[in-house]
Amino acid sequence: MTILGVSINHSRIYFWALVLAAVSLPLSKFTLSISIITLLTNWVLEGDYINKLNRLKKNVAFWSLLAIFIVHLIWLINTNNYSYAFHDLKNKIILLVFPFIIFSSNPLSPKDLRNILLWFSAGVIVSSLISTAILVGLIDLPVSSNHGISIFISHIRFALLINVAIFSLGYYVITNKYNLSFSVKCIITVSIIWLVVFLFLLKSLTGIIIFLFVLLLLVGYISFSIKYIVYRLFLQLGLITLFLVSASFISHSVSRFYSIDRIDYSTLEKFTLSGNLYIHDKSDQQIENGHYVWLYYCKEELEQEWNKRSSIPLNSIDKKGQLIHYTTIRYLTSKGLRKDSVGVSHLTQKDIKNIESGMANHIYADKYALYPRIYQVLWEIDVYRKGQNPAGNSTTQRIIFLKTAFKIIKTNLWTGVGTGDVQDEFNKQYEQDNSQLPANRRLRAHNQWITFLLTFGIFGFLIILIALFYPLIRLKAFRSYLFTMFFIIAFLSMFNEDTLETQTGISFFSYFYSLFLLEIKTFKSKLKSNEQDK
């Protein structure tokens, strides 16, 4: 096509717009939007509408995704909050944009698909390097935890992208599909190792669990496919070792957490070295690193000594918005110190800064170890079981979210609450339950499958399940490594996140769903053409 005398190569614009979208997923929502606009504009200017629409007409996957969008439209009938409903529909349109363009356009070559995945992986690596620079302090950007180093998108979404990059790169190294040179294989292998290391630095448990699960499945599948018994046994031994090491680490972490001081309450000292009275709350069993939090507590001395060491008063809040009084008590306990003037005097200036930043346990200062993240989850579950308010604790808040969701589902089982009323129904249920969670913590289910069931009831939920799985069964999509790898990652993420409720999550799903399904259809069409040539 020629515009103003300039020859336009639409296929190359299409390819590079897809590359821009791939690179933008881990780096920029703005350029992701630019890529979508470019793809749509190029699609319109390219013409050839009859062939494009014919491709769509035959594409069962596109019509299945359209069915999901139509479910959202139909359930407007069951909605009161149209403002949020239309906001949700605006996001859900992205579920159709990538499939509409990719399925209707001329198929990409396998080489183009490989190059897109390499560009995508490069974008993920760049984002990981920026995050690492923040973690080690090369970029001066204050973050409250390792999760905060993912500055472009949610750390959970980023972890999903990292997993796709790891297993995509691994595919090209293991299969040697393109006869890659030794130097290229080395570069890709180093990239894979780095992304695995960074995934653990990010400390996204969702991402780590998905990585281990997919890795176990993949290694297990490969081990049973290998003909040579020595190689097969070697892989199976590695698989068993990986499982045992993971299980041992978790078991050791739990054992370490519950290694608690043995206390003879009759021998507890009553007075501080300064002669002030200690408070020993024997009924509160909260622990930090095996030490009881509410033993050896003297508020008068704690406040007096703390205010000498810090510019933030003890009756104020820390930089996370928590009561610094409570943060200080937990931190002192975690170091085995008493909550009095002597205990505070033993804190280093680094300890003071940690407490001011909202760090409630000294082990959280270790940015590179995984145990502190495991400890945090165990601590949240422990205090929740002991009846404390789960507000601010991500793990136990999710328990509350799910409990609340099941109550809503129980009263709206068949037809759901409607496209726009999900948060409103949660708010009502939280009020009815007199929830301990403050208003800003009263969130939705954080589980896509539960959100679908709650929103559309059993009828709508079944339609969505059929729409998601029917085309995959019909196209035999699970014979494709790339698609299977992606779908398992996306499928598992939906148990811990509302993956299809945010722009980034929907873009992630619709982009790779379309790209990898197209690869299957391209492969099949090539087989058919080869058969005809014969």
C-alpha cells in the first residue's frame, strides 16, 4: 500500500507493533496502549477485509472469547451499578482486541513468533534489571518490601511474565528448533538462570509456586518421553530431588517458626533494671522468632528511650502507616530484647531506621533470603488463628475475601450479582459481618474463578468455562508446548488473583492466548498444505 507516495509494508508494521506490545507488557502501560492503537490503525489501513473476516468467521477461539464478553453484556440486566459495569466492559474489550487483530491477520511465521518471544524476554530482563537496581540501592527509590521493586506493574503480574519468559526461552534451547549457535544458547541459558534468580529475589510466592509446579510437570513429562533409560532415570531423580528439597525447606521453615521459648512463668522478673514494673501478658501467645511478644514490657521506659533515639514519637505511625509502638515491640522481641530502656539501647541506628520504615522483624532486613517471606506468611496465619485482626496481612486478608465471597455466592448462586455490582455486594457483606477490615482493605475475592461464579452465577460461570476450554479441546491446543505452558501459568494465577479484572492481566492473557493459539493453527495449516503438495 502507498500513502502520500510512501510505500507501506503493513506486515512489518504488524510484526513490530506486536513486538512493542510484548516489550511493553513488563515495562509500560502507555506504550502498550500505543501498540494497540498502532495495530488497530494498521489493520484498518491494510484493507483486505473480506479475507480477514473470513479468517475470523472460521476461528472458534475468537468466538469463544466473544462469548465471554457477551456474558458480561447480558449480565448488565442483573446490575445496579452501571458506572462500574461500563468501566469493567471497557477493560474487557482488550480481551477481544488482540484476538481480533491476530486471528484475522496473515499468520506469523514461526521465526516471527520466536523473535517476538525473544523481544518479550528482553523486555522482562530489562525490567528485572531496573528492579534489581532499586533493590540494591543503585536507584534511590524507597520501597517497603521486595514486592515494591516491581515499579511498572504489580509484582504478581510481573512474576507471571517472568515465568512465560523462562519457559519460552527454555523451549528454544532444549528443542534447538532453529539450530541456534553455541554462543546464542549460552546467552539464553544465562538469561534463564538470571530470571529464575530474580523471581526468588522478587519474593512473589504466587510466581515461585507456579514456576516450581510448571517445572515439575515439564521435567516429569520429558523424563517419561526419553527413550534412553539412563537419561530418563537422571531426570526423574532430579525431579524427586527438587520435590524433596522444596518440601524439606517448607518443613524446616515451619519447624523454625514454631521453635518457641519454654517459659517458666513463676520465674519471670517483675522489675526492670531501673526498678520499673514489667507487664507480662501471659494470655497473649503472639510470637516473633520464637519469643513471646507481650512478656517483659515496660511502656514508660520504652517510650522514654525510643523518643531519645528517633524523631518519630512512639505514639505516632511508621512509614507503612502502622502504629510504630507496635512495630517497635515486635522488632525488639524478634531480636530477643526486652521492651524497656535496656532493650532499646541495644538497637543499632540501622535497627531504628528499620523500625521507622515499618519493619516489624529484623529478619525482614535480609532482602535476598526466601525464609523471611515464608516467615511472614506463617506469622500472618498464626496471629489470625489466635484471633487478631488480619488487616494489612495479605495472606489472611485473602481468607476473609474468600469467606465473604462464598457468603455472597450462597445468596446469588444461580444468576450472580451482575457485571457491575461485585464490589458493592462485597461492601454490603462486610457491613453485615461487622468485618474487622477497614474500608480501604475491604476488597474482592482475589480469585478469578470465584469472581466469575459470584458475578454470573452458575449459569454464566459454566458458559465461561465452556468458552475457555472448548476451543482448546477442539484445536488440540495442549499438544503445543508453548500454549500449554502459558495456559497452565494463566490458569494457576487465577486461583490467587483476579487476573482478568485488570488491564495488564487481560492484556497478558489475550495477547499470549492469541499468539500461541495462532502458532498451533499455522502449524496445522502448513501440514495440510504439505499434504496437498504431495
